[in-house]
Amino acid sequence: MPRTRHSVCSLDCPDACSLLIDIDQAGQGSRLRGNPDHPITRGFLCGKVARYLEREYSPDRLTTPLRRIPGSAKGVSTFEPVSWDAALDEIAAKLGKTSAIHGSESILPYSYAGTMGYLNFSGMAHRFFHRLGASRLDRTICSSAGGIGLVEALGVRYGTEPEQFRHSKLIIAWGANIMTTNVHLWPFIVEARRNGAKLYTIDPHRNRTGKLSDRHYAIHPGSDAALAFAMMHVIASEGLEDASYVAEHTLGFAELKDRMREWPPERAAAVTGIPAEDIAALAREYATTRPAVIRLGYGVQRSDRGAMATRAITLLPALTGAWRDLGGGIQLSTSGAFQINRNALEMPELQYTSALGREARVVNMSTLGHALTDLDNPPVHALVVYNSNPAAIAPDQNSVRKGLRRHDLFTVVIEQFENDTTDFADIVLPATTFLEHTDLYYAYGHYHMQLARPVLAAPGTARPNVEIFRRLAARMGFDEPCFRDSEDDMIRQLLDTQHPFVAGITFEELDREHSVRLRIPEPFQPFANGGFGTASGKCEFRAETLVFEPPVESRSGEASLYARYPLELVSPKNHGNMNSTFGNRPENDHATGTLTLHPEDAAERSIAPGDSVVVRNDRGRIQLRASVADDVARGVVCCPAVRWARLADDGNTVNMLTSQRLTDQGGGPTFYSCLVQVEKLGSQIGTKI
């Protein structure tokens, strides 16, 4: 009989699923499924992870360290196997020499959420780079702008718990493709709809969730704040606000009402593409339906004014008093409730014992191309990549590739598979999957903390990030006791906090129960009676700061640019990918190699379904396959992300076209503010860039 063990999905998804895996007598995983006893996972998995054992046992897994064959060009997979001792000795020697010659800040770590486990996301790696005195990475690629907008509105990163969506009567998915990126919320929405609730979607692309909704609003990219302002105009001018909630728990309503007079639905219609009467009707229905909840997605904040858009939308539940209701409010992220002791895990104080002797400079990961080609004082001479695939996911790939090809850049990549980034590496180290190491997990879509032990043996000599950086620290001569901490030690340090949401949750409880709800009320209604995390304890409208400016790269932006590139490109998450993870699956390569055009835009260009097309702007060009459908509005084109460039015929993907322009706050990328031209493939397509 197979044994059944618990695990946790570590992928970058709000659901943070609890897993059960059957293990046969030979120690092989034979079946992976969702834990039926977990209140969010509820016994099923997304299509991505249901097939994870294919990835686990793929013959393409990296199982031994690799070294670039001397003289071979970067950008091509030309490696020879080496031992761990040889690989780590070379890395330590190179980092030491780089630090001595160019200064420790010439070394740059590059990582994000290839795993959401605390230990392998940051733990020992952060300790190592702090002690080394390396540049610090500002991890902005996903959620920084939205996080700032959320905190400016609420003071904290809390939100309506998913279990409460079943009580809602109106659910608005605003820039959130729930069926693709948050599927474990869907059963609660189904339950609500069976009880009479309506589901509306607001998105430039009518995605899987939009096609299942009661009403889809095809908003122009980057115009979300204008829609929120017009909704506030209708609510305030027609007296639809919750007067008692506003009086007791908000500040600045009179100023807000006056400010929003500037934003009648007619003005917003010209910007958003949504008819004025539809905006007004949506605002009235939202304000008068109780409970009403907004599931806000991160797509909203991937535009020039992404923080402003997030903040504006997040103010709506305070205006209508939706926080009072079970099943009301808004959810973007719940991550702020996981008040663990991050300083004890990452130990930033180690910077002061490094050769640098102070806090290191900060480099924004969303401008990696700039960092590798233009940064000075000092330039980057060594790059260590883990939990990320920057040669696919970073914007302005021409600039990124130019930097990665530098002969004087020493690059280490810690990975599970050869991919676009390993092609540029000098040393590749094989990493474990979440089924093969210990870690502690938070969630950003629910309030349950989870611990997982290794349930499968790692293939070959693959090792966890924690172990890799522990061994590198020893080779660099870092003798502080923290570099000898075990995984269990580090988890106990994380839990050493007096915050009431976490205090009392013990390592032993997590190890025994696998999943533990934070010490919060049930149900959790964080702002039902005010209690915002602002200085005043109230939701502060600050109307004088509510401003809409169209993205530079948009139909309402820079006119000369729009004249040359009259199509707005959005590149949302592909249904079968987790960012670039699973990009090696053929069906995902097909999907991320497809561009959807509106029928009128296609007809203007004599483009038919299945035609090869060139998509271009001043930053680059890519070749894609055309799909023609009214799933996008006129003037909008959509290419799901993120394709592996090494699998594309022309070696290029959608991030050849995206820019290094940053959001209004948080330094986030503006992936969805991108103007392009599309042409039927002819002689104009060039060779690989």
C-alpha cells in the first residue's frame, strides 16, 4: 500500500495549496492531489500542479552542476558536468576576486518567487549576500506598486478572506483572472452565484473568468483609476455612500466628493472605453448591493499609474461601507497578516560586518537591463540568479540579453531545468523542488500558514537553496553561527514574534498539523469597525492626491508614439504557466506564441487566424501566430506570458517589447503599458536579436 504524505505547493499563487502525495514502496511519488481537509484547497488542484510529478521526474531535470565550456558563446547551452566541490570552489573564488577588485556591490543577486517558501525564497541566501556586502535587490517585478496602493488606502495588506466570498451578492473581478491565477477562490464564487450573486469582470482581455461572468467590461489598459473615480462621482453625487461608516471610519469625504465632481461618467468613458451609462449603472449597483466584494488583481498595477489605480479601487469599499458586511470588502493580498520575524531570518545587520561595512546600494530588478549595461560605481561584474528566469521575465529583453552576454560578467544560475537564463550562465547548479526540501509557507490569498517536509528524494545531486548558500558561506570563510542554522532553527526564528496573529503558533504545532490558521477572529473582518492601519486609524481619502494620468504608451498618452504604434499590447498570465515555469510544456509554448487581435484590427492588416505576424516597436520585434477574436477591444492586442525564447522560431518573446519604464510608486514594471504595431509576416522579420 502506498504511503500518503503532506506537502505544500510553493509556486507564486495566492492559493498556497495543501497537497497530499502517495508514495510507493520504492519511494516514488505515484499520485499528487489537493488536500480535501484544507479549507481553501478543498481536495483539488489547478491543471498546472496536478501534473507536477511530470516535472518532478522529467528526464530534463538538472541533476549535477554544469560549467560553461571555455570559449563557448553565452546565450547557447554549451556545458560540461563538474562536481559540487569544483563548482562551489570556482564560485567562491570568482565572488571573492570580484569583491576585491571591483567592490562587493559589484555582485548582484537576482531572485523572486520561484518558491514562496520563506527559507528557500530568502533565508540563507539573504544572510549570505548581506554578509558578502553585495548589492541589495529591490524585488519589484510583481506586486510592489499594488502593495503601496493597498497600504496607502488601508494602512495594511489585509483583505476579505476567500471563505467569505460565498456570502457575497455582487463580486467584481477587477484585473483578476480568477480561473487562471486564483482557481481555489472559484468554488466560493460558484456557491455565491447559486445563491443569486452576480459576477462582473473588468479587464482589457475577456479571459476565462470574463467568459464565465455575468457581465464583462472591456476597459482600456491603464485607465482603471479613471473608472474608479467615476464610480466615486456617481456614489457621492447621488448620496449612495454609507453615511454612518464614512462619518465614523473615514477622513476627507467632503473633499473627495468635491474632487470627484471632475470625473463624471462621460469623462471616464472617453478614457476607459466603457460607455458612460454602463459606468453609472455599475456604480449604483455596487453601492446598493450588500454584500459586495472586489477581487482586485495585480494586472491593474502593471501600468504607469499602477499604485494610484490600486489605491483608488481600494477606497471604494470604505465609501460604500462594504467592510461592514460578511462577504464584503476587497481582496488584493492577505500577506500582511503573516507577521513573522523576517529580520531574524534574513539578518540585514550582517551588512555591517561585511567588507562594505554599511548598507549596500539597492538595484531594482525591473531595470535589470539598465543594471547590466549602464550601472556604474561600480558596474555589475557578478550575477547570481535563483528562483527566477530573468532572460524570459524581465522587461526590455534586448537590453537584458546585451548585459547577460558580457564576457566580463560572471553568472551563476541555480535552477531545476535548463532555460533561457541558464543559457547565459558560467556555472549552473541543480536545485530541488518543493517536494524535496523543508520550508515554511505563507499565503497572499488566505490566512493559513503551512509547513512541509521533503517527501521525495532529490534526483542526482540537486540541493536546496538553503544548503547551497550555507556551503558557499563556508567557502567564503563566513564563520558566524547563523550560517550553520538548520531549517528547523530558521523556522523557529521566524516564529519568534509577539504579533497577535502569529504569537503562540509553534514549530511543533505546524510540524504536526501541517496547516495552521493565523490567530485571527473567525470570520475575519478587519475593518468592519474601522481599525485601519493608518496613522488616524481611519481610511484616509486624501482627495487632493487622487490624480489620473494616462500611461505614456497608450491611446491617451504620447500622441506621436501612438501614431507610430497604434495598438496597446497586454501580456497577462497564461493559463498553463506560472510566469515562466512550465514554459517547456508544448501547449504552453503554443499559447504564449499566439497574439489575439480584434477582427477589425486584423482586417485592416489583412491578417487571418493562423497567420504569422510581426509585432514590433522601438525596443524590438517578435514573431507570433495570429488569433482573431473579439476577446479584446478594438486597438488592443493580447499575448499571454511568458514564453521561453529558446523555443521560439525567432528566439524572441513578448518581453522584447516591454519597457523599463517604472510605475508611479514602488518601482514596479509597466508590462501592460506597451504600444506596438502588428504586420502580417513578410520580408521584414529579421534574424535572432
